[in-house]
Amino acid sequence: MNTITGEPIAPSVSLIWALTAGGGDQDRRIWCGTIPGGLFKSDDRGDSWELVRPLWDHPGRREWLGGGADLPGIHSILIDPRDSRRIIVGVSCGGVWISEDDGETWACKAQGMRAAYMPPERALDPGIQDPHQVALCRAQPDTMWAQHHNGIFKTEDGGESWRELTDVKPSAFGFAVAVHPEDANTAWFVPGVSDEHRLPPEGRVIVTRTRDGGASFEVLDRGLPREHAYDLTFRHALALDETGNRLAFGTTTGSLWVSGDQGDSWEMVSVHLPPVYAVRFA
């Protein structure tokens, strides 16, 4: 349902927002998330595509609404490394949805998330939450992290319940999150000031890292601009390689930095690119 016009939305693609390869024995599978909230799959490496109708037709989808875009969008598609039939998707704004049977059935799993942009009586509704990005730990996939519109959230029970991390300094607002592949307690974020002020805190580009599951956060800025910075990092523009040691992130001002020591120090690659929407290690 289009929350602006009230009219049903026909299956369509106005923007491809996420592409994820299938895991396990699904070596030819590709998942695709789109605006207006469509999930598609291909079993021939992209030669043909099929809309995942059980999610598109789910009654709970009627509550989805647009976040930064007018219509909802699927931006995070995670495949459980233990079972390729278990799929997790993040929706702005529609919460986190999980299928245990390769997309045949779906359940909204965003209990514990909080939407400050909604009336108080609806702030905890799972189906209207706005996770900006969701990431899991490869070795401990029941632990997932979400950079949400209203803060940082974490689950340790596979999405059954989420806990908001409070007292995150200097800011809990942002779009991107990366999780160490072997250590579920280690995660990285690239914060901004707030929804209303989409700039880095105090005019300096920083990355924050927790190594204790969110109990504390370090500010990592060695090699990054420390004044007069206006960079924002989008949800797909922070990447971590398979070793968990090398990171890279790009920004809306066309800057790109890399780190080979888990973010302790950074090297500039370029400051003259167009706005960077996605960064990946090949």
C-alpha cells in the first residue's frame, strides 16, 4: 500500500538497493532488494528473476512506509551461514523480516526496536521500524547488529528480541555497520550528528568501534579529517574484508579511506570521487 496515496502498489522496480549472493549449496542464487519493497531471487546468476510473492503479499507489508524515499525499500539481505534457507532482510521502514524456509513464509522480527518518529503509542511497533542497515557475525550468526534511524540495536537470539545500546558516544545516528566475521562483540559504525544534521560529529570524520558488545565505543580518527568535514557515509559504503582486519569506507563528498589494522589508522585513497554509495572488497 502506498502510504501517501493509499493505493495498492503493483510489483515494480524503481531502484535496486541490495544484491546478495546465496550461500551454502545455492551457488547460482542471487537475492535482490528494491524500492518499492520488493525481494527478488535468481537461480541462474541473474539471467532471470522471480518476485518473492510470500513477502510481497504478506498482510504485515501494509504497514511499511517510506523512510528517506517515498516508498519502502529492502536494503539488507543476509543469508545464515549455517542454513542457506534462512534469510534475513532489513526494510526501511518495515523492520526486520526472517524466513526459515527459503522465502516461503516470513515473520517480522523487530521486537525491541524503537521508532521515535512515530506517535508514542506506536513507537515500538515492529512493522514500522527503520533499520538503516543490518549485519550479522559469520561465526555467531544469532548475533546481529542494526544501525537504526534512532540508534544502534543488537540481538543475540537470532532476531527474536532486540536491545537498544544507550550512551553511545559521540553519536548513535548513522547508516552503516560492519561486524567482525569471527567476533560477534566487535562492530564498526560511521556516525553522523542526527537525522536533522547529516554531518559528522564536530565536523570531523570518525569511525567508532566496539569490542565488548556495545558496552563501550572507541573513536577511530587517525588519518581522517579532523575539522571542516561534511562527509556522510551511506549504508552500503562501509566494508570489512573476510579477515576482519581490512576496512574501507566512502562518503557523500567522494572521499574514500582504507584501513589495514581494524580501523586504528586510515589512509586516503581519493577525495575526488562522485558520491560513494557502495564499497566492497573483491
